[in-house]
Amino acid sequence: MSSNDADSPLKRRTYTVTEVAEILGIGRNTAYESCRTGEIPSVRIGGRVLVPCSAIDDLLGGAA
């Protein structure tokens, strides 16, 4: 077991919209708009918009 596994017992399964914007190299407002239109799959939990890591993997995998 690596030290990272000990620090984080649960694997993270979502990104924030700000993180997605950074990963994709787009602006935060563009990322929010893309989530709103469904171009980037997302879920709303309370007031937060979260993007499943698998959705970004699929999105980037399809671009290759």
C-alpha cells in the first residue's frame, strides 16, 4: 500500500467544475455552461455541480 492510499481511504469519483475547467484547458464559465447544456455530464447535489471522473475520462478518450 502506498502512502497516498493511507492518506485517502476512498478513491475520489468526482471533480468540481473548476477542476474540470483546468483539466480541459477551458474557462470556468465555459465549463459551467457546458455542464448546463449537457455537453459535459454532471450531477447537481445541493448547490454544487459535480462531474464524474469517468465522464471526463470518456470525453478525453473519445477525442484521441
